[in-house]
Amino acid sequence: MARAVKTKGSASVDGGGAGQDVAIRVVGLTKSFGPQTIFQDVSMDIPKGQVSIVLGPSGTGKSVFLKHLVGLLRPDRGEVWVDGKNIPALRDRALYDVRKKFGVLFQDGALFGSMSLYDNTAFPLREHTRKSEKEIREIVAEKLELVGLTGAERKFPGEISGGMRKRAGLARALVLEPEIILFDEPDSGLDPVRTAFLNELVIDLKEKLGATMIIVTHHIPSARQIADYIGLLFRRRLVSFGPAQDMFDSKDPVVKQFLAGATEGPIGMSEEKDRPGEQGGSGEDGA
Ligand SMILES: Nc1ncnc2c1ncn2[C@@H]1O[C@H](COP(=O)(O)OP(=O)(O)OP(=O)(O)O)[C@@H](O)[C@H]1O
Ligand SMILES: [Mg+2]
């Protein structure tokens, strides 16, 4: 079981031995907003049919990273390969097509405020399929039941709690039975019992759909429970990406501190502001 966790941006899925299929290959991904470098030279092979958890201090670019995977943001440099297609190089129709493979829950839920939960959940089906309204009704009812929102179909996002919005976003992300699921903090704002249900749902989706899941969370107990792989973004770098157990056993001070939630270590309180040097930062600077 002594599987290597590769570090310093050269992460790959070879830790578990040969033959692990790759769902998404990220190569040298680099992104700046103006003078602010968000991440630099991030490379990883995200394994197919597994749950990969992305961790990192607030403001390190986890949400920005997920948006690159579906082509909502374009990198300054680097590639994102899905099914032989390089997402940043795709335009219009080709991008639209490849996006059908993805189910995405954004951090803020991103529901349409002027649509009921029913219409929000039905939206991807109406947009991307030719299903009849009767078929759509069945699928929407099933997904809303899955997230515990039966009976709330007619409510609007403005009328429900944050946790309910989150769960509605979850239902919407699942209606197309996606091959690849991106969840950005699906558990934030959920109570402990619903978080436990969510974790069960994730394990279920993996087993039943064989879906590849990439989940951003700050909740380490969830990571421990559901992660097959864990990646840690810190100061513009992918510090580590590897099998979950290896990460929990890691001696790397950043990984250790983050997974332990300790105050002692290289990570400080104001991480998101600690971006000295910006362009060309080495990743080891600024402590
Ligand atoms: N569209 C944008 N334009 C300019 N800057 C942006 C944009 N989107 C994100 N940023 C900046 O990129 C950095 C990373 O943001 P991101 O939302 O990815 O952080 P995060 O790791 O998801 O944090 P959190 O854990 O708080 O959600 C932040 O400094 C943010 O202000
Ligand atoms: Mg975020």
C-alpha cells in the first residue's frame, strides 16, 4: 500500500498502480486575473469513476479551478482534456456538447431566481434533451425526492432556505445523469444530518452511475468518508494530489496542517490576502 503521492504540480493517477482510467487530464493550467496569479502550472489526472476531493484555504482558486474544467473560464496557459477534447480550445457548439457530460453545482447554487424549483430542475432537460414534459416530470420528481425537496416544487429560490437552494442545485446537477459531476461545497450550509445524507448520495452516485466526481469541500470528515483521491491547492500550486489514505498519512507540512485543521504550520489566517509577489511566485514564498 506504499503508494507515492506525487507533488509540486506533477500529480497523476499512477499512485494506485497501472490501468487507472483518466476522466479529466489537466496539464500546466495557469490562470491570472490582472496582476493576481490564481494558480500556476497545475497538472493532474482525475481518475474515472472515483471521488476526487479538492481542498485548499479560502481564496486559493478552487472555484476558479472547477470553472476551467467546464470551460466557463479559460486559462492563460494549459490544457484540460476530456474525451480527447481540449476544453479551453473548444468554441460554441463543441463546448456546448461536451458540457452535457457534466453536472455542476456551483458554490452559490446559481438557481434562476425567476423560476420555480421545478422549472430550475427541469431546465437542463428542456435545454439539452428532447424529452416530453411527461418524462421530464418523472425525472424532476425523482431527483427532487432524492434531495428531500418533494412538495417544494412550486417555490421560488427567494422563498427557501440556503440549504434548500443548495439541494435544489444538487437535483438540477443530476437530472442529465452526468458522467462527470462537479460539486463546489455541496455541504456548506447543510445541517449535519443532511451532510451525512449527501455523503451517502455521493457514494451511491459513484456506485450506481459510475460517475466521476470532483468535489470541493472544507469538511474534512466528509473527505475522510467519501474521498478516493484528494488534491490540495495552496499558494498558487497544487501541493499534492493522490490517494486519500496517502494524503491522510502525508508528512508534508501543508497537507498535514490542512487535514488536521491545525493552526500550527505554514498556513496562516489571511491566506487569501497572502499573495505576495503574485506573477512568478514560487509557491514557497510569502510565509
Ligand atoms: N471572475 C473573476 N475575476 C477576478 N477575480 C476573480 C474572479 N473569480 C475569482 N477571482 C479571484 O480568484 C481568487 C480565487 O477565487 P475562488 O473563488 O476560486 O476561491 P476559492 O478557493 O473557491 O475560495 P472559497 O473556499 O472561499 O470558496 C480570489 O482571490 C477571487 O477574488
Ligand atoms: Mg469557492
